[in-house]
Amino acid sequence: MVTLRLHLDDVPQTNAPLLVAPGSHRFGRIAETDVLAVVQRCGKATCSAVAGDIWLYATPILHASEAATEPGRRRVLQVDYAACDLPGGLRWLGI
């Protein structure tokens, strides 16, 4: 499963950029109680963007964002694509 994300606005460090734990998608489904340990193992990367940037990444990666210190627009067009069943015991829970 992959996600394609087109940024319509800039997302600087001050506007709550996406934070990811690189490689965490390889662990499959991660229990909430294990999230901190996985982040400590994988580290944390900040994903700033400028309008027009396109990202392609493994969808089940641990991700979050902190509160913006200077809020602004963060519009994105995001498409999630899976050609088969989800990996690591993950299941679709909604639409």
C-alpha cells in the first residue's frame, strides 16, 4: 500500500509538518502501547514541503504532527492505493 500526496500549500516547520518514524511500516500493526518504543527504535523525521511537492510513501508508517506555532493553510490532495490485501495483518476499518 502506498500514499501519493500532492501539496497545494507550503508546510514549513512552523505549520505542523508531518512527522514519521522511518521504517515503522515494516512492523505491521503496532499496538498503541508499543508506539513509543518503535519511534525510539526508528527515529523521527520531519517532512516539510513546498507547494507542488509530491510525496510517495508506505501508507502504514507511524505518523503524527505537533501543533502549529504559526498556523496557516496545509492543503493536500492525498490518494491511498492498495493493489492487494493490506500487509502485516492490517485491515480496512472504514470507507
